[in-house]
Amino acid sequence: MAKILVVDDEIRIRDVVSEYATAYGYHVVSAKDGLEALQKLDKEKFDIVILDIMMPNLDGFSACKQIKEKQNVPIIMLSARQEEYDKLLGFELGIDDYVVKPFSLKELMARIKLVIERYNGKESKTMSFEGLTIDFDGRNVFIDNQKINMTPKEFELLMFLVKHKNQALSRDVLLDKVWNYNYFGDDRTVDTHIKMLRHSLKHYRHMIVTVRGTGYKFETEH
């Protein structure tokens, strides 16, 4: 049974998510703010954390940073704010998904299930292109033999592009295959992550090619 930590200062949100997730077979623990969440993470392991942004004592962004230092656990961030800056900051801190309030509980359960499955899944393979190496098994990326930092979603996007190298992939396909469900967002989600991925790839960013009128592809001669 997967264990979920639900962190939100609104008791109504904590209760309804906990009740719904319990009905889906999850074991749920809740916390009213980031500080309480960190205390619970000191005592037990969790399979996923559902984390609100706007909270007293310790906000979601600060809590996320400290959680990642304590446990290698996936995080879905909740927020009533839809600004791209908030989403970008969250993904840079290592969150796995971003859900805007108000949200569908059924949708949230689908996201929880798929994030946990992705986090536990492995691809036993390593591929190299010039000085760029992707270790699918260890979920690591190396540039000129130096390991680089990359968010989980950046890695999954790169992995899908690499597996379909030299193929033009539409934004809709990337949303469906990388996010693994009918994403409740828009094409800017893909564009934002492509921008982040190119930044992470540094002087190999040219391998991520924009295909006008379609989307993107990973282009290499090898």
C-alpha cells in the first residue's frame, strides 16, 4: 500500500483528499504546514507528497527544497495560482507535477498513481550522443562525463525524445506520452519544459530541435 503525505493549511482540502485517497487504497498521513510535514518525514518514509504552496510557517517552495534534502520522494504541488513563474520554480525545485486549485479529485488520483509508477519504473539502458550520455537505469544525465542536475520531468521528456530520435513529435503527443494522461493544461507546459531542458543540456541544447507547426524532436546523426 503506497503511503501519501498530504500537506495543506486548509483542513477541508486535507480531509477530502485524504478520504478520497483512502478509498483508492492509499495510506494517508496529513500535515497542516511545511514544518509539520518535515517532522513527519523525519519519522517515516512516504511514496509521494501532495504539497500546497501558500501555507503559514513554511511555504510549499521552501518545504519542497528541504523535503528533497531529506528523502528522494516525488512531489505533486497544489496551488490556486496559475502563473508560469510558480510552475517553473516548482519544477526547478524538483517537483513531479503541478495541480491548480480547484481540481478534480479523480484527476488528482490519476496523477498520483502515474507519478508513483514513473518514480518506481526503470529503463535498463544507457545511450550516448557525442558528449551527452543518458543513464536510463540510474535516471542520470552526463555532459562530457560530468553529472548534471535535471528535474524528474525534464528527464522523462528527454528520455521520450531520445527514444524517438529524429522523429517530429507534436506537443499533444508529448503531453500524452510524457505526462501519461489527458493533461489538463495547454501547450505552454511543453514549451516551458523544453526551455528548461535546453538550459540543462548546455552546449548540447542544439539536439532539441523545434519543428515549426508541429512540436519538437531530438536530432542526431547517430
